[in-house]
Amino acid sequence: MATLEFKHVNKTFGAVEVIPDVSLFIPHGSFTVFVGPSGCGKSTLLRLAAGLEEISEGTLEIDGADVTFARPIERGIAMVFQSYALYPHMNVAQNIGFGLKMAGKPKAEIARKVQAAAETLQLDALLERKPGELSGGQRQRVAIGRAIVREPKVFLFDEPLSNLDAALRTQMRVELAQLHKRLGATMIYVTHDQVEAMTLADQIVVLNKGRIEQVGSPLELYNNPKTLFVAGFIGSPKMNFITGEYASRLGVSTFGIRPEHIDIVTSSPHWTGTVQFSERLGSDTYLHVDVADIGRLTVRAVGDAALIGGETIGLAPQAE
């Protein structure tokens, strides 16, 4: 385990400033997730930590040591990329142990570390298979195993699940969470998927145009967002934002309320609206409702709410 700290880090590509000024501390054993839309700088920040991009200004410390100008191999990090980058002619064991072999480690040590990593990742029955004989999830576990055997101070993950289908992403999220618990390692994970961020992280860093909008636990960001950007980005479906006359009556310019904090009522409604579309998911129903003088609201109903387009319903925001 190790700490990692960005101190007033700036990154420019020519005249373009991608990371204006970032200061961030990542504690020992943390599972920290960088999240934000495409182009927000999260992958660039990860590559600066890895040493794959040079820092333009500022410093980077790992375990208190300045590694700003250190080569990637000298930083004690291991990175797992979006693409599996496995050697197709090598079997699983050879892929996992390749980095150790290139470093000149003894065969016995390589075999021991490969076996231990394979058991941790439930790959021990697949060590003789080639990548072409594996599923997407199994290939990603091989890529993670290649990082584990290096016994790094910090693991870096760059959108490792984005190539997987929805069901497999859910399974791999669980496996990554369990892996972090077993290893107790410091992990930094990049994703544009806020559901991944909410379910995996103990610390989320929300980035927008290269700047940090907010840092905190998943529920801290969900319940107490500091900016409109964070409020709109964290949570699915996203928070409803209400402006105009209704917000002015409350003495604010923007009023935010999450879909699950609006109740469907049959008497004394606070708002009356017309259902435009309903997403019936079984466990939940998301209604898209047009409300006069407010606009379109998304409302969550628990279970299967049999409401159709054109139907008029009453709504009441939960006061608390």
C-alpha cells in the first residue's frame, strides 16, 4: 500500500491546458475513482500518475517520495488498460508472468507468483489456455493478474470494464471490490460510468474540464453535492433541475430534486403533470412527466407503475 499525492499539477499539450491546477491526496489502501464525462482529464491524470505523460508543472509524490521525473518502472505502480493487451501466442500463465520474466526473475519465483495471482483471480484452472479461448471477463482478469504479480504500491485502472457487456460489467465490479478487499492495495480507477464509481469507490474524484469539482465518499457526493455539475452527474437517472418562477418563489436560482424524492399522489398534489413516457424496468418505473410552468421531470416509482403516455398524475416533492 502507498499514498499518492498530486501537488499543484498542471498539464499542457502545446498551447492547450488540459489539467489547469490539481492538488489531490489519495490515502493508503484507498479505492479512489476518477469520474467525469469524456474529455474531463481523468485519463490524463491517471497517465501522469503512471509516468506515461510528463507533468508540465507541479509535483507527484508516492509514499512521500517525489517521483515527478521518475520513469514508470521506478514508481512502483502497475496499470491495467481498457484493452486487455494480451499476447495471443502465449497461454494465461505466460501472459501473467511475462513482466517478471522480462525483469529477469527466477523461474521458481515467477511460477509461485503466477499461481498465487491465478488463485486470487480464479484463473488457476485456465493457466494453459490461450487468450482466444477465454471470455472477455477472463481476459480482463488475466490483465489484472499481470499487474498483481508485480506487487505494486499502487494499481491504476483505465476504464477496464468498458469492453464488457452489461451483465459481465456487474460481475467484474463485484470481483474488483473483493480483490481490493483481499489485497488491501491502493487503487485508482478511471471511468465515465458513475454507477461504477458509486459501487466501487471509497473516495470519488469528480472531474470537469480538468478541474476537481468535488472529492468525497459516494454517499457524501450523492447527498451533499457542492456544485450543479456534481449534482447532475452523480445519480441515475440524473437530478431534476428546476429554474424560473418556481425556483424564484423558493428564493433560489436553481432548485434540484432527485427522481426518487418525488411521490405520486392521488390527493392534494403539489404539481400536476402529464406522463410523456414511462420506462418500466420491473423493480422500478421511471416516468417522464411534463409539469406546467416547470417543464419535464423524471419521477421514480417503486415497482411496476402501470402509467401510460398522456395520463395525468399528481406529484408531491418530499419536503425533507
